[in-house]
Amino acid sequence: MTFRMIALATAVASVSAWGALAQQPQMQHPLGSQMTLSADSLPEECRAAVQASGQMEIMQGMNMSGMMQNMQGMTANMPEAQKGYMQAMVKMHGPMMTGIMAKDADVAFICGMIAHHQGAIDMANVVIKSGDNAEAKKMAEKTIKEQGQEIAEMKEWLRKNARKEGNR
């Protein structure tokens, strides 16, 4: 499995997930878990801002089934850690792409970054589970702690600022 193929699959997944967000709440992910294709994992302020922007309609109408079948074949021979990383990336991209659709640039940034930071946490959990190097695991633990704190800060920022910005 080449890096180019993995990068291509991730890019296709993010574009396809973005298009299917409002259409399908969940579908079976080829890596063995449910792939969230909605903004449900985003804070309410993000969902409200995207809805208010009128951008949810743009996301409707795309079908992910062909892309998911292609990914299933590509991931069949991957080691579990690579599957875990791919799963984390695919899970991240739908909410991240949704978050950046908020009309207000500040809110869009914060909403996109919440999903992005959660993706980093999910990837760090993979190395903790599958990795062998103590230093890499220590960096992963640091990532989980710091990214979790930043997510909490961003959610607090949304609670204070999203309403003021007219996004509700």
C-alpha cells in the first residue's frame, strides 16, 4: 500500500463525506466501525452556525457507497495500526468539513479545529494501543492531554462568542 494511495483515499473520503453529511447519519465503515457522516460530533453552536449559513443544502446528494467499497479493498491488507489511523482520519474529515462551512470565519475556524483536534486524539490512541516505542507513546499521551484541553477551550469560546457573532 503506497502513501499516495492512502492520501488519495483520505482525500476522496473527506470530499465524499462532506457531500453526504446531511444525507446519511451513519454507514458501515470498511475498517470495522460506524463512520459518522453528520455534524453530530460537533458542538451545537457549530451545527447551528452551519445550518444558519445555508450550506447544509450544498452537502446533500452525494453517495459514498462506491468510495467506501474502494477503501475496503485498499485497507484489506493494512496492519491494524494503519487501519486505525485511516479510521481516525475518515472520522475526522466529515465534521471538520462541516465545521468550516459556518458563515462566520472565526466560528468556522473553531468548529473545524475541534474536529481536527479530535482526529489527533483518535490517532494518538492508535499509537498507544499499537505502538512499540515508549517515546512515541509519551508524545501521544501529551497530544491527548493538550488537544483535549484545547477542545475544551474552543467549546468555551463557542459558548461565549458564537451567539454574539449572530450564528444562532
